[in-house]
Amino acid sequence: MGVEGRSAVVSGGTGVLGRAVVRAYLEAGAHVAAPVRDRAKGDALRAELGDLAGTDDDPRLLVVEADPADRAAMDAAVEEVIRRWGRLDALANLAGGYDRGAPWDLEAMERQWSANVRTAVTATTACLRPMRARGYGRIVSVGSFGAARGGADTTGYAMSKTAVVRWTESLAAALKDEGITANVILPSIIDHPVNRERMPKADAAKWVRPEEIAAVILFLTSPEASGVTGAAIPVLGRV
Ligand SMILES: NC(=O)c1ccc[n+]([C@@H]2O[C@H](COP(=O)([O-])OP(=O)(O)OC[C@H]3O[C@@H](n4cnc5c(N)ncnc54)[C@H](OP(=O)(O)O)[C@@H]3O)[C@@H](O)[C@H]2O)c1
């Protein structure tokens, strides 16, 4: 898949899915910039990737201290990408998470909105500047297959992940004549240490592996995926 020599921004790169996606891009020959909230986690990511991460002077993985929900920090991170590599081809919006909350707990809903929607919208807005100027871009965000219906204590999660799907549709419609695609993937339960701990009796082999999701993201952010935009794609593993 044609991401070799291209550059991608990956938010949530310190997470389980994010680490797999960063590795997949680097193994495919792309440059990656990872905006991170916690510098130490970013340094650990670079260390974990060894030679794949490149050198401090010539990084193939650039760790930037920037909260993806902070517009000014993301603008600076994007400028750094353009300055170093002269191009920004792809954005993977992976930052986010799951939290419980009842339908009357507005604060919990706002926290989930911030984690799952504000991060994606803000990082995208920053990346769109060079993408629109060049007339090329690939944007993938992460919703959740399990968020299609609200549960008694998953209000903010279901609302915010559904919002990412509707927002992606709007984004794709707004950009359809500009060479920029926007899609959202809908994983079910990811094979993640936290899920294994929470559900010790489940058959984890059925869950979708981070590497499997990474392969879908690499395809959706390749030039070959020009015909796919505004799609919400379930990535369910074997459940
Ligand atoms: N795990 C699942 O079963 C599952 C299922 C469906 C969808 N998803 C989605 O897949 C994506 C990746 O999840 P994961 O499983 O890799 O989880 P993870 O291991 O907990 O990683 C989450 C990543 O998102 C970042 N993040 C979390 N909240 C943030 C916030 N408020 N502002 C900025 N960054 C934030 C974290 O940064 P820090 O390191 O700074 O905390 C971390 O890099 C998430 O959007 C998640 O909702 C996960």
C-alpha cells in the first residue's frame, strides 16, 4: 500500500491501538508525527520502536508534546511536520477512550465529548490547512461498533462516538471535491490488556487485534483509497 515516503499524524500514538498504527506506518516506510500529552510516554514509544523511529536529528517518528484537543499546539505540530518533511498526507485520529456515565451526568458526557470529539475535530482542523492547500489528504477517525446504541451507563461514550460518525460524514461531504477523504472505523472490542483484565473469561482470540485495525487504517490513508469517503467501516475481528 502506497504510504511509503508519505507522512502521517497519529493522535493517541501512546495507546495500544496507536502504537500498532505508528509501527505499521514506519514499517511501510512512512514518516509519523505523534502529538502526545505526556512527553515520557512519547519517549517510551520512540525507545520501543528502536531503529524504526530514526535518530534524534533525523527522526522517522517525531514525538511532539501537544494535546490533540489544543488547537494552538496542533497548529505548531503541523508546522513542524511541514518544516521537516514538506508534506502531510494522512491523519489518524486515534485519541479517545471509554468512560461510564449515566444519562443525567452531564460532566461525564462533556469529558467523553472532549476525549472523543474535541480531539478529532481539533487535530483535523489543524491538519486540513496544508491538506487543503495541496488538494490531497486522508483522514481516518475511530468510532466504536458498540456505541451504536446508548446503554444505561454508556451515555457519553455512545453519544460522542456516534458524533464522530456523523461528523465524519459531514467532513467527507464538505471535502469531496478537494482530494481529501474522511472515513471512520468502528472497532468492536480490541484485544487490549485492559479488556483482557475486565473480561478474563472472554475468548480474546475473537477480538480484533490492533495490527488488524492498523492494516485497515493504512489502506484508508493510502492514495489507492481515493474512492472511499464518508464511510463508517466495522472492524470486528471474529466476534
Ligand atoms: N479498546 C477498545 O476496545 C476500543 C473499542 C472501540 C474503539 N476504541 C477506540 O480506539 C481508540 C484507541 O483506543 P485504545 O484501545 O488504544 O486505548 P488506549 O490504549 O487507552 O489509548 C488511548 C490513547 O488516546 C489518548 N487519549 C485518551 N483520552 C484523551 C484525551 N482526553 N485527550 C487526548 N488524548 C487522549 C491516550 O493518551 P495518553 O497516553 O496521554 O493517556 C492514548 O494515547 C480510542 O479512540 C478508543 O475509544 C477502543
